[in-house]
Amino acid sequence: MESPGEFPTQKDTSKNFSNEASVVFVLGGPASGKGTQCPKIVEHFGFTHLCVGELLEEETKSGSENGKMIRNFKLEGKIVPSEVTVGILQQAMQQSENKKFIIDGFPRNEENLATFEKTVKVEPEFVLFFDCPEEELKRRLLSRNQVSLILIDAAGFTMEASPNRSFSFLL
């Protein structure tokens, strides 16, 4: 059981990857091409692709204490605590037969990086950053069926732009 103020974390199976693992972080905005390019990197270079967003979503769906906490952070628009995210990443790395990892969508901030390096004891080989103009990101996002953009106009009205470009107003 956790002490008050502590976050639930994954079971500590403390496997030191420092001498054997190779990690590349992949960053970029939504629709910048991470999901398209990561599978190509996996295919050509033999990495295991770990998508932090997907790992967090799987944990949320599991109904675990971590999953419930992650869900609450997402609903509040907050970044999941580094210890929790790194614990989930570390568990996924330990379950893999491979020791080469391409980690998509991580780190989100310097604290994430510091926690990862301290906990997993691996420094990334490099960071692959997909730089894509904001207008192109918006265009790509709006072309996906499942995405909506929320826009707030000067009068304070909220408009939701659906992929087919229809607008609805939310007060």
C-alpha cells in the first residue's frame, strides 16, 4: 500500500538495462509523422516500438489503481506523474526480448527525462524530433475522422470543428 501522497507505481523488478539497452526517443506534435515513421524504423533497424500514449491507454483500460489515476489526470488535462509513466515504460521494456527501443511521445518534459534516466539507468542514444508546421498539423488532424479541434473565439464562445469542417457551439 502506498503512503499518503505517493502515487501507485508498477511492481519493482529492478532490471538494470544500462549495459545492454539502446533507447531512442521520438518527439513531435500530433500528426507529425511519428506513427508513420516508427514502424519503418522498427522494420529496418530492429527496434521495439513503445508508444507512451498507447501504454497509458492500456493501463487505463486495465482498471488498475494506476489506470484509474491516469484516467483522472487525463480528464483534468494534466501530465501523468513521471514515476508512473516511467514505471509503465520500464515494465514494457523488461517484458521485451529486444533491448533496442524506440519510445514514441516521451519525454514530455525534463522531469520525465530525469526520472527515466534515474530509474531505468539508460540515457537515450539520441532524440528524433519531427518538426512539422502548425498549419500542416491542423490539416492532418482535421483529415482524421476521430479528431475535433476546440476553438475559443474572442467573445468566449467555444466552437468545435469536426473533421468535415462543420462547427458546433458549446456554451
